[in-house]
Amino acid sequence: MHIPELSAEISELGEVLRQKKYMLGTAESCTGGLISMLLTEVSGSSDWFSGAIVSYANEIKEKIVHVPHETLVQYGAVSKETALAMAQGVQSALDVDVAVSVTGIAGPTGGSAEKPVGTVWIGYAIGTQLFTQHHVFSGDRADVRYQTAMAAITTLLHELTR
């Protein structure tokens, strides 16, 4: 799968990470590894991309990404708190400078009035700086996953170059 619209941004992100001597890691839930797949479309991405943990199940979020059980119980898997915990957890687990996490409801099932299909939280950890983004994307499952990956990559690029 080759996504030309993202290729320039991914290459630019890689160059920024390389210049800053940063390594990137991801914790992906609703995207199922799409972000890491897109990042590794770029030749030489091993210079700045360490790896990914696809933490689709809550058990993996807890055991591997170190999201506290209490966070998942109190806020749910699709929440600001979980996205932040995932970003911090994967940053630590992969020993990287920069981490991105995504958790959401890609659909077509799983939505609710409070968290409709398309609801996504993206967490970022750049050194000790932590922040999240909330989105409600439209379209089918593939659209939501693609929009999530694009938002994560472009926001990270923006944050690293401002």
C-alpha cells in the first residue's frame, strides 16, 4: 500500500527526527499498525523509527504498554487519559524520544451516544511534553483509520517543526 499524499510528509517527518537525533515509536489500537506501516514506506526509516506496539486488546494496553487498569476502567479504552498513558507507556517500553498513540472507534460497530463511531484520541509524548488530540472522523472503517494515521503524522510533524 502506497499513500502518495503522505509520502512527502512522512519523509519530512523522518528528516526532522533524523536531524534532531530522535527515535519515534507508536502504540496503535484502532489503526492496527497502519501508522507504522506508512512510516516504514520510507527507505531509511530505521534511522528514526524504532517500532510499534499494536495494543488492540485492553490486556495488551495494560501488560505491554503499561496503561493502568484503573484508567481503562474509569475512562475507557477510547479516552484522553488512555491515549496519554499509551503514549507515555510506549515511549518507555521502546525507549524512544518521541511517541504517538491512537485509540478510537473505527466502526462500523462499537459506537455510543457519548463516543460515536469515528471518535479517536491521539496521544503524543515528545520528551517530557505530553498532549492529546480528539477527533470525530467520518466515513467507513478504512476512512477513519486513514484519517487517524494522517492526523497523527501531520500533527507530529507540525509540533516538531514549530
